[in-house]
Amino acid sequence: MATLNDIGVAAAINILTAFAFFLAFAMLRIQPVNDRVYFPKWYIKGLRSSPLVNGSAFASKFVNLDLRSYTRFLNWMPAALQMPEPELIDHAGLDSAVYLRIYLLGLKIFGPIALIAFTVTIPVNWSNNTLEHSGLTYSDIDKTSISNIPIGSHKFWTHLVLAYCFTFWTCYVLKREYEIVAAMRLHFLASDQRRPDQFTVLVRNVPPDPDESVTDLVQHFFLVNHPHHYLSHQVWSLTSTLKIISSAITFSLLQLVYNANKLSELVNEKKKIQNWLDFYQNKYKRNPLKRPSLKTGFLGLWGNRVDAIDFYTSIVERLSRDICGEREKVNSNRKSIMPAAFVSFKTRWGAAVCAQTQQSRNPTTWLTEWAPEPRDVYWENLAIPFVFLTIRRLIAAVAFFFLTFFFMIPIAIVQSLANIESIEKALPFLKPIIEVKFIKSFIQGFLPGIALKIFLLLLPTILMMMSKFEGFISLSALERRSASRYYFFQFINVFLGSIITGTAFQQLNHFIHQSTSQIPKTIGVSIPMKATFFITYIMVDGWAGVAGEILRLKPLIIYHLKNSFLVNTEKDREEAMDPGTVGFNTGEPQIQLYFLLGLVYAVVTPILLPFITVFFALAYVVYRHQIINVYHQEYESAAAFWPDVHVRVVAALIVSQLLLMGLLSTKEASQSTPLLITLPVLTICFHRFCKGRYEPAFVRYPLQEAMIKDTLERAKEANLNLKGFLQNAYIHPVFKSADGSDSESESEWERSPALVATKRTSKRFTPMPSKDGGSLLSLDQVNDECLKP
């Protein structure tokens, strides 16, 4: 079991490791040759140019010769905090800004809790000597836990009162943050620029009709059920798109879903070959006297030597013919058309009505939902028939169950490293080596955390593969499902698994020589004492791990390897940057583990709280810097993930209350049980209130908001060509290069609707009186009205 000295050694190792990472980052980030690795977001936005192409001296292109810049190696920290949140939203998107608020949420919750716990709980726990007479294996740190309080003591009322205080404070912060994020989302949707997903609905499970194709069936259904002054239409098909041009107020555009996975493979192969062709053509331009050549064998090591340009030109021409043939096959084969379609509308209001209502008397057909943002669509899964989704999700659930169960084996191995005293009894020949002071401190204070981190490396990839197998059609949905399972996995294995197996290893000798009726009490005493293992894990993952994130060692090495051996063109160099993303599917569950640990141990072993608080503070600064300078989000979901964040923190709060209830029951504090039962009930009621009050802003789009946005847009842009804006938005990427869609604007899109007069006077709501004698609410004021209970 880790002692205070072991924790000190682990803290020193992790602090020095984090400082080394920060120092290495400070040196590497200012080198011109690494500029694309540490500032890729600015290159993508076109706001930064490579210092390697400037007219400076040769040496200064690769090495920073300004010695003063090396003395300011921590200036990135205040720079990361200077950008205000509205500017951050414009720069990186609402998803990234709200993701950072998860770290702020942790600071707001655990900062005051840690202060109160250290002021009240630790002195109460320390002022006893129960563990000294218990016969259990313990350390000095365990004296600060609730395990050190004697059975039946009146001091347990202190922990009961603090449990109520911590619960009320956590719920208050959660409610306040939910309210802020909901307001940010509504304001973002109201003020954000026009996006295709605001006008588009995904229709799935279109019922088969022997007399009509999917094209005609979808067209007929929506022209009949969403007519609104329909006058005429024109249908024409090109590649993967059927376009309907009508004067209807709502129904505007139809884009069918095709199974183009094979075509996608051909297009990707052509891109790679075309890149090599560009490389050799550029090489020939630089030296026209010599035509480039290559060998056709494996990796160019053997085979016939041929002209490189002619060789790759012939392959590109062959692939172009294959692509044209496959495209014609997809267009002509009715089986390639999936029973689904992206249906766009001329107004947000029309799209909101369609997406949020039942379209048919049969609730299993004509299923509508909001279409993902075009960048968010995971095209491969659109080809999966809807009827197979339930089967796929059942298979994935069974596979996840076995994965979670069998992962207990490595967890037990990790826990054996954290409890050397028990292992020494089983393997006495290792005792002379293990008992060396530094080795023992290193093994108990550092090795368990790093071992668990290594075991978890492959888990996110496996869970993402499961999510893709389940058939989710958007990247955001894939990441949210993967994050949900990752959190559940960590709860079962990392949290409960570590506690159960760790307790078994720690108190193995005590279990063997005591009666069965005493085992629950032993477990109740041992659970708070597992905080030492989680402290080591927090330092490895939350301190050194976060510091390692900013160093970007893996992307740095890969970039320079690609730049040296694989980069042929400037496009290759841009793709080699690999800015990455926040990684919601891995980052958010890891944060939630810290919420769980903090809330569970806040009352029973508060010595863990400072380590968690340091993590949230350090991670907030590091990830704010990364979001500003490095990460480039693949999509924008307008913070649709926040309800998941909220519910997982609430679940952690309930788990902490139940564990405290079970713990006090082993301490014969029966008087506190009725009061503790009230806490989970109150917490569940709080969650139901937040779910009903704030969650609708994340799952539904208010018709009032849609109408306001439509009205303002038409007042400002009366001649808006919405058809040209929407017609190519949801075409499969492999078709876009050949899509010669008509871009001519309609002669008259739609007449701007009249403003509806109200009885409110203009005053401050509008700069001048309304022509109809009333006034309109501004968008900010509408958001304020929507947030009022």
C-alpha cells in the first residue's frame, strides 16, 4: 500500500515529468521547422504562413536564433487565457468553447469543496486512532479518511452534514452551468450564419412501393404532405441528386442516399495516384532535361523501369474510367438507392415542423430527424438498411459486455502492483529487490497508474469501431456513443474494479482469518483507503498526461517523418500537419472519471481533492491553448453533448451518496440512514427538473426561434438564392467533383413575409418605430425570455 513517502516520490516524478514536457514544448514550439505542428489551426484558416519560405537567413529558417524568446518559455499560458469566450466561439466553434467549460465546471465544484473538506473533514478524521487497533493494512494517508473514525461514533454527523452541503453546491453549479450553456446554444443558433442542416431533414425507412421508385415515392410524399401553395416542379437527376424546384413555401430540395462505398474506394485510390503524378510532373518541371522514372515492383525496389509520368497517367486514366462506370452503375441500379433521403426546406420553420413530427400513421415508416451538419455525416453508415440497426446494436451490446467483463483481468494485475505487501507473501523470493526503498516507492507510487494508462490505450479505438458497427450516421453521434460506453467501462473496471480487486489484495490475509459476517465491514473500511491508488493514477494521467498532450510528441515525429520521406507536394505537407481534434469520445469520459472520484471521496477521503483540482486547472489552460492554436474540429453540433455531461455528473453524485450510505451502514451509524436516503431522491428530482427545463433546447428547435430567424433573414436578404446554397450540400463526397448542378438563381424565390404587429411599444427593442405600429423582440431578448422558468 502506498505511503505518504510513496505519494511524495510519485508527485515529484510527475511534477518533474510535466515540467520537462512544458520546457520541451517551449523550446520546440518556437522553432520555425515545427511551426506547422504547433500552430496548424492558423494555417488551416490561412492566417499564418510558413517561416521556412521567408527571405531570412538559412539557419534562422530552421532554428530560432532569438535568445530572448527562450527566456519566455511560459508565456503561452497567459496568452491562452487572454482570448475572450465570444471570440473563442468565432475562432473555434461553440463545441470547443463549451468543452472547455467542463473543466471550469470541475474547478467551480471542487475548489470550494476541497477548501471545506480540508478545513473540517480532515481534522475530524485525523483525531482518531481506529486504524491502529484494527489489524488492517494501512498508511499515514488513510488516517485522513473516514476509516479512521470508530464504529458508532457521533462524528459521522459531520460527514452527513458535509454530504448535504456538497450535494447542494454541486447541484447549484450544475444548474447554473446548464442554464448558461443552453443560453449559449440558443444564441449561437440564432446568430450563427446560415447552415444547410438548419433547413434539412433526414428521412429514413421509406416504405417500398412496387409501382414507384424511391425517387418518385419520396418526391410524391413530400409534395403532397408539405405543399403550402405548391404551383409547379421540375425533376431532374444527376449523379446522386434529385432536385425538385418548386414555388412551394416549405418543400425545396430532395437529395437521395446512395450506397457509394465502392465508388468511394476508387475515388480515394485515384487521389493517391494523382498525388504521385503531380509530384513527378513538378519534378520534371524543375529539371526538364531528364524524365523521371521508376521501377514497377514492390516499393520501387525491383521490376521494369518505366517513365513515371506515363505510368501514373495511365493509372489515373484507368481509374477515371472505372469511376465513371461505377457512377453509372450506381445511378442506374435501383438497389444502390437506399430507402432514405435528405429533404431540404425553404424555411427553418418548415424543416423544424417536419423533423419534430410524425409523418405517417405507421410510426415505423417515414422516420424524420434533423440532418447532421454536412461535415458531420458519416457516409459509410448511410448504406446500412434501417431494419438491421437493431440487430447490429444488440450484437454490439453483447460484445461490449464481454469486453467489460474480461478487462477485469488486467485491472487485477494493476492492483497487484499497488499492493506489494500481499504479493511478497506469495512470491517471497522478490522481497529483497522490492524492499529497496526507491524501488518500492516507484512501484507503489508510479507504476500502477502508468500500467493502467497503458492497458486503456487501445480501448477508445475498439469502442469507436463498435459505434460504427451500430450504424450511427454522424460523427458527433459516434463520438457521443463511444464516450458513453467509455465512461461506463471506466466506472465498472477502473473505479469499481480497482476498489474490489484492490481491497481483496490489500486485506487478503484479513479476509482469510475472519468470519463471513465481518467481511462487509472490512470492505467498508478498505474502500476509503483505495484513494492512494487513485491519487497515483490522477498524477500520471491528469498531470504528466495533460502536460504530454501539449508537447504533441507523436504528431511531431510523424510530421517530420512524412515531411522527409512521404511529402511530395504542398498538399501532402498540409495533410501531414494532422491538427487533430478535442477527441470528445476519449477526453470527456476521462474528465467524468475525475468527477466521479472527486465526488465519491470528497466526504470519505478528502486528501484526494487537491490532486483533482490541480488537474482541472492545468487541463483548462492546456486545452484552451490547444483549441486556439492546434485542434481543428471536424463538425459543429452546437454543444449537443452537454446533456450527456450533465447526466454523468449527476450519476457520479448519486453513486457517491449510495457508497456513503453503504459505508456508514458498516460503521453502525444507523441514525443517519433515513437522512442519507433522502439525498439520492433529491438528486433524481433535481435531474428531472433540469431535463425538463433545459434539455429541450438541445434536442428540439423551437418553432418561435425558427420563425424569428427566417423572418429576419428574409428582411435582410429578400433575393436570397437558397436553392443554390442547398443543392450540393448533402451530395456524397465522391460525387461532388462531377456534379454540374445548375447554379442559376430562381427568378423569384419567395416574397418576404410581412412583420406581425405586436402591442409592445418600440422603445429600446428597435431603433425606430415599426411600420405596423408595434415592435419585434430582438434575438437576445427572445433567448432571455426562453430561459425564464
